[in-house]
Amino acid sequence: MSELGQRSTALRDFALVAGVAAILGCAHLVYPFGRDQAEYAYGASRLLDGDALYRDVFCVKPPLTHGVHALALLLFGRSMA
């Protein structure tokens, strides 16, 4: 198989997996935050308000967890509605 054929096959496979994950993930969009997600969102909200993680906000997770949630809050807003 040529290099172009391998790339198109890999791209097709990636699109298939991403599409299935998106379809299955859509069912969870109607549920409110659980305990863990609410904690991460609270920490992310405090980060966006200028507080420092581990100094102003207690958490036991690594900083990337709150960073990803902060990015989601910036992109999608802070409301569950």
C-alpha cells in the first residue's frame, strides 16, 4: 500500500473512532455535573478568577485537570444551562 493510501486509511480510522466517541458522548451532555466534575469546575472557576491552585484552592488532583476544565469554562461558559 502506498504512503498516501496508508494516510487515508489512518485518517478514515481516526474519523470513525472520533465519530463513534462523539455520538456516544452526546448522551452525557444532558446530565448535570457529578461530584468530581463539580470540584474540578469549581477549581477551574477559581483559577479563572485569579486564585492560585494549591494555595487558594485545595485540591488533590494534578494541575492539568483544572486547566482543562478552565479551558472548557472559557469555551462553553460557566452555566450548565
